[in-house]
Amino acid sequence: MRAVTTRKRAMMKDMNRANTGLLLVGIATFVMMGAGQSLYGPALPAFGRALSLSAAQAGWLVSAHWIGCAVGVAAMYRWGAHVSPRISLGIMLCGAALIAAALGTVATFGGALIFGAGYGLSTVVFNPRILRAYGARGTAMVSLVNASFGLGAIVAPLIFVWLGSNPALAYALVAGLAALIWLGAGPAGRAAPPPQAGSAGPFRPMLAFQLFAVAGIGIEAALIGLGPSALIRSDLSETAAAQLLSAFFVAFLGARTVLIFTAHLTAPFLLYVGAMLAAAVSATLAVFVSPGVFFVAMGISAGLFFPGFYVAATRRMGDDPRTAPTIIAAGLVGGIAAPVLLAPVLDQLGSSGFFGILAAVSATCAVLSLRLCRRLPEMRH
């Protein structure tokens, strides 16, 4: 009996150690992901000059990242049980290194695609594992890991400016950080492995519900990837736009940090509804009052879209290995489409048109999500 108790304690200790390792590696990975993604915005003008691309053509670099994400998420849908944190980190390392190599247009776009694929893999690898590993504390821990994305996103644009707006050097630093995390990520792969298909209840996708993920991630991707270019068209300098992007991520990080301690007080989907309402107000004020100040304010909404939607959708769709890829794939539709649709028309939109479009989209989404809450009472709990 004593031997059995001792064995159970040892197993519990090993599981706690593995879960802690998963959390720490997840935090470090999301810091690196935040750095890599946030660099696209301030680096687009530099990429355009270096590669002789127009603003619309350079905007496709953001879309290449999100297309890569879609490839990674699709791979997780099929082979998710076999993908470890180290695999996803290794792919991001290769992508960042290829961008840093500055070998020309094809290599740079290929690097963004590969980095995006690893990004998509990591999102699906870490979020459901951490949610499952920490049980009742799972929502708070998912918020913590996703909040750490903001740390890298805050610092990276400032480092980019400090490096003389050199994207090759900036992505070399991202690649180096990915390599360091990869070295310590081995034990994290043993924590909270994915369940087998059908082992944890039915899989209940809801197409109409997924459209809210399309809108949320689409707005987030547009703000991060194209927001600095929109600010430059509002007569701000490239340096000021990069600094405002860092401030945007301070607001982003602040919102997710507060959520760590308050997630249990609000229904996840109501959190999403409130974020959309706030985004509509901030975008409208960016048009009529100050694009810089209210671009930063929209960081609060952007920080709440994913945690609110992801937890609500997970509860509705069930703990099936296809759930997380399906939820995140819906968001990636918005992440891919928003830069593709907006980048070619930025010049025609004028100094405030970008924020006007975001105001209209977020207001529409806020109204529709409120109607869904009224139709489905369980979304309010």
C-alpha cells in the first residue's frame, strides 16, 4: 500500500513538472511568436524598398504568414497527435532564418510562409494542451500564455527601430530566440497529450459561430500587419508608427493580463461581444479624433478577441482533437483575407479609410454576436 502511494506521488510530481515545463515553454514560444508577427507591420516599408515591391505587393508578406498558419493548422487537423512543441518550434526557426538570410523576394515570402506554418502548429499544440493540463485553471493559464505574445510584440518593433529598421537583423534575433527555446522544449512534449478522436465526447462544429472568429482574427491581423502603414498615411513617421505599434501591444498585453485574474467573472462569449463593441467605438474615434491614440486603444479589443472566442467555442464544440484546429482555422480565414483585401486599397482609402472599414466591420459583428447571445442563452454563461 505504501509502495502504491509512493508511486502515485512520484507520478503526480512528474506530471506537475511536465505541466510546468509545458507552461514555461509555451510562454517563451508565444513571446517569440509575438516578436515575429509584430515585425511585419513596421518592416513592410523596408521590405518594399529592399525587394522593389509596391505597398500592395509587400502586404502579401502578411498574407503569406497567415497562409502558412492555415497550412500548419490543417496539418494539425490530420496529424496533430504526432506534432510536438519541438517540431513546431523547429519550423518557425527555419522560417525566421530564411527571412533573415535576405536571399530575395521568393526566399523572403517563403520564409514568411514557413514561419507562419510553425506559428499555426504552435497555436494548436499549446492552447488545448495547456487548457487540458490545468483543468479548472485552464482558462487563466491559456490567457497567461497568450498574454506573453504581447511581450515579444511590444519589444520587437522598438528593437527593429534600434537596429536601423533592418528586417534581416530583426528576424535573425527571432531565429536565435527560437533556437534557444527549441533546446529546452523536449520535456514539454510529454505534458497533456491530445485525446484520441471520439474519446472525449462528440465533435460539434457550428459554421455560423465560426464566422465570429473570422472577424476577430481578421481585425487583429489587419491592425498588426497594416495598421502602421495606415498610420504613416495619416502623416506619421515610420519611427512613430513603430512606436505606436509597441504601445498597441502594451494595451494588448494589459488586456490579456487582466483577463488572467478576471476570466472567471465573465462568460467567454460576452467578453468577445464587449471587445467588438469597444473596437467599433475606438475605430470610429480613430477616424474623427486621433488615429494614433485610438489605434493604441484598439489593442485592448485585439487582446480579448481570441481568448473570449476560443474558450467559448471549445466548450460548445467538445474536447475532440479536431476542435482546436477547426476553431483556429476559422480565424485564419480572416487573418489571410483581411490583409489581401485591404492592402491593395490602402492608397485609395485616404488617411482614415482604414479605420472606417474596421469600425463598420466591428460594429456589424458586435450587433450579430449580441443577437446570437439572445438566441442561445447558454452563450451568456
